[in-house]
Amino acid sequence: MVKKPTGKNTSGRGQRDLTVKVKTARGRKLSSTLWLQRQLNDPYVQRAQAEGYRGRAAYKIMEIDDKFRFLVPGARVVDLGCAPGGWMQVAVPRINALGEKRGKSVGRIIGVDLQEVEPLPGAEIHQLDFMEDDADEKVKDWLGGEADVVMSDMAAASSGHKQTDHLRIISLCETAAYFAFDVLSPGGTFVAKVLAGGAEGELQKLLKQKFDKVVNFKPPASRSDSSEKFVVATGYRG
Ligand SMILES: C[S@@+](CC[C@H](N)C(=O)[O-])C[C@H]1O[C@@H](n2cnc3c(N)ncnc32)[C@H](O)[C@@H]1O
């Protein structure tokens, strides 16, 4: 069943601090126990459940867009690495993809992911490996024109090796950036997840040649102990 986010803010202020402790179970690794404990105590996980979002990642794009304001009615958006769909749940009402805001332009969002994604009203979803040779051509075909926003939250499964993970995410991000150079309309926005670790400097340099403004932003919803941040490039020069 497709659950619609309530949009209600249940940030939990004023609630009692009830920290859940997880016992180590036979057969479960300590790292899994710690992950479970962190999930159960994460206020954004609890908020996502209460407000009907498919994951805590929804709050990251909400906070990024609250600051940079690119998900506007009528925007044409490509969401790379869209599963399970939290970013799309935020984008659909903001771009007016369902035409619910009378008198405002109707937007469009195309989501792409390696994994199957539960359908979401207002979003066009395609299962695709964006690193395949002709993936960008396929997405361009589906788009059938220019995009105003290309956003990527793509991340490969962790290898457990920090530097390898960093290089992989930079490669995903660069592929997304070259795709954005092809499809963005002048003035367009590119948002992508990167991990701090050295190689992101080259990407920044590249983006600075093509966009008026390029900034790194770590939204409050991004865990402070994670090296994740988002590069936000606005004002595509075309
Ligand atoms: C952190 S999740 C995205 C969460 C999403 N933004 C949301 O709000 O639900 C990262 C996603 O990137 C996807 N991904 C990683 N590599 C990919 C690739 N080569 N092509 C398409 N998707 C990819 C993964 O399958 C995963 O679903």
C-alpha cells in the first residue's frame, strides 16, 4: 500500500528521552547490535515512521531544499538513487507533481534506482543501474527534454574500507554531474551526496566551472558521525 506522508511535524520536542538499549543476541555481531540501537534511538527514524516517510533520508532533502529552494511548483526533477523513495515523497508535493496546488505549474519527477521501488503517486520510477554504459541515454529518453534539478543520493553498499567507499561515491557523483551537464536547463540545480575524504575537491573544481555557486552543506538530519555531506550547485550556466 502506498502511504502518504502526513507532513505533520513530530520532531519530538518535549517528549521524554527514552533511550532503547539492545541486548547482544546470539549470532548477531556487535556492529549489528550497535546499528539497531542507533536506529531505535534516532529521532529522525522515529519521526519518519510517525510522519509516513519511507526513510530518514527524506529530512535531508527537506532541509537542503528549505535552504536552497529548488523544488518549486513546475520543476522537472531527476532523482538518482531514489529507493526507497523518501526524497521523492518530499519532492512530489513541493513541485506540484499531482497538480494539487491549483493555479500553480505542475512538475515532474523521474526516479531511478538499482532496486525496485514501491510505486509513488506523482513519480515515474525506473529500475536501472545508472553506471551502465547507456543509462544516461535511457534517462534522457524518459525525460524527453531538459531538467531543472538533478539530485543524487546514490551510494554503493559499504565495502567496510573507507577510502574505497569514498572513491566509489565520487565516481557515482561524477557520473551524475556529467549527466546533469547534459540535461540541466540554464539556471538549473545539481545536488549530490559525497563523503569527505580528499577526492571531492576535483568534483568541486569541475562544478565551479559550470555553475554560478557551489557549496557543501551538511543538513542537520545527516548524522554528525558520518563523513557524508551534500554538494549543492546552483545557477547552471548551460
Ligand atoms: C541512501 S539510498 C537513497 C535514499 C533515497 N534518497 C530516499 O530518500 O529514499 C542510496 C541508493 O542509491 C542506489 N544506488 C547505488 N548505486 C546505484 C547505481 N549505480 N544506479 C542506481 N542506483 C544506485 C542504491 O540502490 C540505494 O537505494
